[in-house]
Amino acid sequence: MSRIRIGVPIVTFGLAASFGLTAGAATHGARDPALLTGAALSGDTGLRLLVADNPPFVLDVDAGRVSPVVGVPAMKRGKTVSVVGVGGRAAALVAHSVWQRADTYAVRGRGARVSQLGTGTNVWPAADGRGVLVQSIVGSRCMLRQMGLDGRQIRAPRVFPCATVSDPAGGSLGLVVGRTRVLNPRTAELVLQTRRGIWAVAGTKLILAGPENFTLLDGKTRSAKQLRWPSSAGLDQPAVDPRGRFVALAFAVPSWPMRTLPPGWKGSGGFQVLDVWLLDTKTGTLSHVPGMPAFVALKRTSMAWTDDGRLVVLGESNGDNVVAVWRPGQRRLALKTVQLPERTGGSDSFAILR
């Protein structure tokens, strides 16, 4: 992959590989995978990332400093810890000890203020971005309650159909259950049902996954647009802009065949590829995120949006922990290496604190 230098320092985490994303892939302008490249991330980004780990920690991107989350008690060894972003500026922390029980916390602000949310099984951001929906299991039934980020209960628990962690948040439409139904979280009434599985929801727009194409469906008008998948790699976890316009569509190759290591390779283990495309739900258009597809460690790489419209990637490339920041329309990623502890929480998730 060629790189143009325009008086800005270039940061390179590896070099281009002379392979297409898949042999004979029918993609939109398929590029060869490479390790992450871009301009150096500098200046005051204001980014603080709550990172899933046991115990969880906050990364101050500008200072390159890691600090503990004060107010979250020490967790038993073996707990699975995950982070759910709320509105691009706060987070819910979920610490599972057994399948049907987890301790949940809200974390907000640059100071990472912590409030207890009680126990539950799953947490999703509420449509207003100022609270969360917490699911718990009582006997054989699921209950749903809404909590504020200050730990106060907004709506008392009520019986609600069971959702799973793989069900995405339902944007402003409601809560997705069973991948094909969107329900009103207040009444449990059906808002809409789809034939294809719902992969992501941005505002009132749904992305329905199919084998060769996907559907961008307006949940209010029911108008639909068919688009071909831009990548032939497997579907991975998308990231939705909290303002409801953009969705970062992620695709992954968990094992990329390479007979020899490329020169300068510092990483260990096999090669894995992440490919990210930006879907503009307003125009229905797709564009390739700069620097993609990229060689990364998939289990240590994920994405999140800030409330002011920046896509942030925290991951591992060529043995380095790296933060990549990009705003739609920019020609390059901005990259910075950071020092992180070895993560043992069982999740690669993180969220933005602002």
C-alpha cells in the first residue's frame, strides 16, 4: 500500500502484504491487508478510555497513563468483564461471575465516577443516551429495568422477553430481542419484526444481515435499500455512532495464510485481519476506512465512537498496543502507541469517557 507524505509524520505499524482480502473477492475496490499506517496522533484529544479487564482500568490517551477505576471493588479471579458504551461519553461495566448473574456499574465523566447499578445479566444503553437498560433473570423469567447513570432507578423491573448479549441495542426504536424483533422497552409491545437478523441499529435505521448483501431499513417509513457486503471477510462487531448517522461495519479474518513472516514483523502467533467500512445511514453510501484492511490481533482489538463523531480503535498491531482515531472525511488514521497491562478480563471491549 502506497503512502503519500504531505509534511506530516507517518506512523507505520508494519508493511503492506501482496495479498487480496480473499482470493477472487468481489469487493468494492478490495485492498491488500497491511499493518496499521497513518499520521502521528498528537495534540489534545481529550480521550479517556474505560477498558475491560480484571480489574478494569482507564487509559488517558494524551498522557499515555493507565489508572484504576476507583469505586469498583476487587473482583474474583476468573470473572468475565465487559464494557458497554453509553452515548459516546459514559459506560456500563458488567462483571460476570456466573452465567445468570453479574455485578453492574455505571462509569461516567473524565473522572470515571462510579455508580452501582445492581445485578443483572445484560446491559444496553437506553435510547436517550443518559441511562441503561438492565436485564436480570428471576426464576424462569427475564426482567428489565431502566437505571440512570447516577445509579438511581428510572423504571422499576417488569417482565420482558429475554434478550442476549448478541442482540444489538435498538437505537431510538426500542430493544432488539432474538435478532429479529424490536420491542418497546416500556411496554414489551412489538415495534417491528424482520425476516433477516438485525446486525446493528443507528437511530431509526436497521442493518439486516444477509448471505451476500445487507438491507438498510428505515424503521419508521419501512423504506429499504439493498447493498452488497463491501468485504468478503466474516462479520464482526460493528460500532454505531451515538448520533445515529454512521455505522463502522467490521469484518474479520481470524486466520490469514502467510508462508513467511514479512520483514519487520514483531508480533507473535498467526496473522489476523480486520476490515472496516463506514456506512452513512443518511445517504446509504459505503466508504473504506483509511488503513483498512489491517493486520491486528482480533481478540485484543475493538472500536467505539465518541459523542462528537470520532471513531476510536484500541487494539494490538505488530506486537504494539495502539490507539487509532479517525473522523469521517479524513484521509488517514491518526495513531499512537500506548503501554497497557496484559488484559485478563476476557473481553476486548472499551468505551469513551468524556
